[in-house]
Amino acid sequence: MPFKFIHLTDTHLAGPGLKLYGLDPRARLDAAIADINKHHSDAAFAVVTGDLTHWGDAAAYADFAAAMAPLRIPHVAMVGNHDRRVACLDGLKAAPRDANGFVQGTRTTDHGLFVFLDTLDETSDAGEMCAKRLGWLEETLAKAPTDVPFVFFMHHPPFPVGVHAMDEIALKQSAEFADVIAPYRSRIRHLFFGHVHRPISGSYGKIPFSTLRGTNHQVWFELDANAPHLASHEPPAYGVALIDQENLVVHSHDFLDTSLRFPFSPPEGMDDRDYALNFPAR
């Protein structure tokens, strides 16, 4: 059986009872957790790739902790540009911490070392990996046995995705990051990130990557650099990743979707063509 884990991102909790852009981020996160518990409680853990809160205040982190408490699997809470490091570490036991006080760490699995990175710059919406964070990453990768693969998680993408407004606030130290991981690229099985609020996948060099919509609001799809930067009420999603020795597959699930579900096969005694052309079946 493949090893399963969950990817959540950009929950943007504003505080108990508060709406954000006309939506209730806590209610949407609650719905995601309920759906994961119902359908994926066999997953090993979940990772939330930052922007846990919208303003980084203690009340919002307490609200996040309360929302995640019913989750039947362990989770890792990471930081994004809307978070605040000290408040996150003070409020969340699920946030990793390195020796320098950054919200980053690792988890050993049967399918490699999962690496969680802190790309928060509290003075900018763009991502940052300072010398201390890059040094921690370099040391972590170097210490791993040479036969161990890696799976990376970070908030900001370290490369442009084509959405101009988001590319302007991607990771600033993209070249430095690329230099640190260069000796290990063949061992990095996948890169998961958040920040862009879009379902995007592809390859970063030869490293496969994926990201997905947040659990509250989204970024509207627009590749024209002169177009306005728009948010949207597109459906929220979470990711379900399946990994084994050969493959890593990521499903993006629109957990609030209520569209019609129906059997592909016709009722007994009904022709398949008649069923398909005269749906719903009489």
C-alpha cells in the first residue's frame, strides 16, 4: 500500500468568528478537517505549508490550534508571509523549531526524509532564506545517508510560476537555494509549496513540484503582467499524496464541491447509450 499524507495550505485564519474577504476561514478549515477525518484518517500525517493566519496574532494561532485539534492524524504547521514566527512557535506545538529558532525541521519516513523549511521574512511578503536557514538546510542534507531521498515543503516557490503578482513575492534567494540543493537534486522526489493559491504542477529543473488552492480565498488565474492582481472565491482544496518506492502521486480534492455524483454504469436492463444520452435515467 502507498504511504499517504495530506497537504493543506493557506488557511488564513483571521481570529474567532471573523470573516476574511467575505468567507469564513475557520468554517472552511473545519470542513476540510472533517472531510480528511472521514476519508483519509489512514494518512500518516498532514502538512500545512504556511499562512496559517492572516495577521499573525496570538488569537488566530489559538483558533488554528483549536481547528486542528479534531484531526485524527498528526500534523506539521509551517509559516508563510502572513505569519509571525514567535507567535506561531508560542501557540503551536505542531510547529517545528531548529536550533536558531526558525520554524523548520524534518520527519523521517519509510520513503525518505521530509524537510520543512521556513521562508518567512516578517518585513516583506516575498520569501527569504537567510544564511542561517540555508546553512541548516545544507547541514541537514549533508547528514542524511546517501541512499535517502528527500521530500521538501516550503511556503514560497523558489522559481516563477507565471502569475506575475505572485512571482514578484516569491523566494528572494532563489539562486542561493538552488546552489545549496544542487548536489542533491537527483534525490529530491517532490517539492510541495503554498503561497500562490493556485493548482499548479510541473518540474523545477528535474524536481517535480505541486501546489494547490488554499482553504479560504484563491488567486485568480492571470498570466498577463499588466492585468490587475485579483483574488477569487474559487473552491478550496486539500491535497492527498500517495508515495511508494517508484511513484509519488498528488490528488487535489475540492472538499466543498457538491456537484452531482452518479454511477457510470446504467441501471440493470438499460442500454449504456440510452443511459448516457437520456440522463438522468428514467
